[in-house]
Amino acid sequence: MKTATLVLGCVLGLVGLAPGVGAAGDARDRLMNGFSVDVITHVETGGRTTVMRSKRYCSKDKIRIDTAAETDGHAAPDSGAIIRLDQHVQWVLMPEQHQYMELPIKPEDEPRIAAMSRDLSGDWAALTPVGTAVIDGQTADKYDQSNDKCTIYTYVSSSSHLPLKSEGTCADAHTVTEYQNVRAGAQPADLFELPAGYQKFTLPQ
């Protein structure tokens, strides 16, 4: 159950729910029929560094995330998740075991997941930039999303109006997330079905 919670928690943490306004709304419109994106996250905490490399596919009310992770150079087992809002269910994939866990999606999480499945806009969409920066050779607007617990900045391409990078520091944890290779367009339907040969795993009672 801990694995499943972490997977969905990472999913929900990628973007926030925001109105489609101005340039952010234009970017959202381009992704409405589906998109894919590479997400690379570096987390430094307690003297350890974890790197997660994910491929995310979105198609309206469906999301798939395939993730490879390592901590201090030691690889963890690959993992994945398929989220089906149309069935109100998420499947946590365990590729090495060819198994999956099935978990319900909480009603209170559905609006946020639905927004994420259709765009990459975040809470920055309603904010005013506080500066600019160059990220991977692209000019980006810098948005301050800090709160009383964390310092958070998001960098959004000035041309495509899609996020390029976010970084945040909370207590002793520093996280940097990069968004690469955004591709708009419909995604293959079979990505959002359980892989062939996978068996259902049930936690012992």
C-alpha cells in the first residue's frame, strides 16, 4: 500500500489545478487531445540523492507513468502507474514481478487528476512572473510559488508557455524537476490498459 500511495502522491505533485487563462490557456488548448512528457526529478535529503526518470502519457481521463529511480547510484525496481478516471481506479505496476495492484481513486482527488490529464499548466498560470532565466537554452519566465513551509520556483518557457523546470526547498529536502520532450497529440489506447501477462497482487489481510 505504501508503494501505491507514493506513486499517486508523485503524480498529484507534478502539477496544480489552475484556470486556463492567457498564455497558459493557449498552452493547455494544445494538449487537450493528449500529450507525452519526460519528467526528471532530483531529490536531495538527509545526505542522499534520489533521481527519478519518468515518462508520462496523458489522454483526457487517462494517465500512465513509467518510472526508473536510483538513490546514490543504486537502482530501485522499475515501477509504473495507470490511472483511469473513467473507471475510478488506479493500477500500480510492478514490472519485475509482472504484477499489479488495483486501488480506488478517492473522489476528492479526481478533479485534480482530471486537470493534470489534460494539461501541464500549474498554479503559476494565475501568477505574475518575478523574473526571467535561461533554462536549457530557452528563455523562461520565473514564478514564485513559495509558502510558509517551502520555497518553490517554476520556470515556464516564454515561447511555448509550457513548464521547463521547478525547484523547491522544504526543510532539509531540495527538489528539482525538469520537463522535457513535450509532445502534443493523441496517445495509443493500449498504453492505458493492463500489460499482457500481469497478475493481480493482493495485500495479505
